[in-house]
Amino acid sequence: MLTAVVIINLMISLVCFYIAARVWKIRRTIARFEVRIAAIDRCSSNVLAKSPNFFAKRQQGAHQLRRDYQQLESQLQQVRQLLGLLGLGRMLWPKRDSLRDSFASRPLR
């Protein structure tokens, strides 16, 4: 009877040691993950801490580009108007030349 109790106690002890070893291994794995997560958190905090300045600069750049684009649009509109006037003048110019040529080719009386 005594040997049966000792054997049962040894079996229970072995199961407990096995469970303890597994728990210890899981704790080590969790500790490694904790270190990695802390490192990721530090890196992301560094990046996110710099991001408001980054986004503010990019927003200012985008605003400046919009202003420049609007200015270029108005300049383009002016150039188009000028080219339209030049085209109109060019259409009228040959008619004026042809009238002058017709008067110049007539003999004077």
C-alpha cells in the first residue's frame, strides 16, 4: 500500500513538474513578446511624435502648390486671351493688306 501511495505521489510530482516546465517556457515566450512589443511601441511613438510636424509641413507644401497652381491658371488664361487677340488680329491683317494692295496696284489718274 505504501508503494502505491509513493508511486501515485511520484506520478503527481512528475505531472506538476511537467506543467511547471510548460508554464516557465510560456512565461519566457511571453517575456520575449513583451520586449518586442515594447520596442515596437517605442519606435511607433517616435514616428508618431514626429508625424504632426511632418504632416503640417506637407500640408503647407500642398497649400503653396495650390496657390502656385491658381496663379499659373490665371497666367494661362491671360496667355490664351492674348493668343486669341493675336489670332483675331491675324485674321483681320491680311484683309487690310489685300485692300492696300488693291489700291496700290491701281494706276494713279
